[in-house]
Amino acid sequence: GVEACMRLKSLTYTSRAQLDLSACDLVAIHETARHLNALDGITGLLIFNGTSFLQVIEGAETAIDALLERLRRDSRHTSLEVVDERVVDQRSFPDWSMEMVQV
């Protein structure tokens, strides 16, 4: 399929949540991520521990780069740091447009 022609990229980043994030904000972040990522063919995992996010995003290289730009401009978190970036052969989370886990 088309995916065979695209370079598949996996990127992991951490960031610090704004201190006043509410439960509603978290739901909004999750819903937006799920919706936009489904459109862009991005899958992944978002982990939140009350203060920090760790997110793994995977998809076409161009889609991942565009999403990273959007994330850097999002005021709901700061100190975004890419901790891992690699080209992969297959997805780790093929069925999750964005699963959120709170720990």
C-alpha cells in the first residue's frame, strides 16, 4: 500500500503541563489528538502523570514533523524535549489513533 512508499517515523517527547490544566483540558487534548491524528494517519500513546506528558507519535515523516510544530506552539505545555526520533519499519501502536494513560 501507500504506507510502503512513505518513511514511517516514530518520535517520543516529554513536556511539562501548564500548572492549571483541568480535567476538561485533558479530555480536550485527548479528543483533539485522537481526531487530528486519525486524519493524519498518526498513531501513538500519550502518558500524563499530573505534571508531565510523555508522548510517542508515529506516522509518515511529514505528518510527524508537522504535528511536532503544532505541539511546540501549544501553550498547554512547555519545555518540549524530543527524547527519541527514528525511522521505523512498522508501528508500535497501529490501533490507537491516540490512547491516553494517566499514571
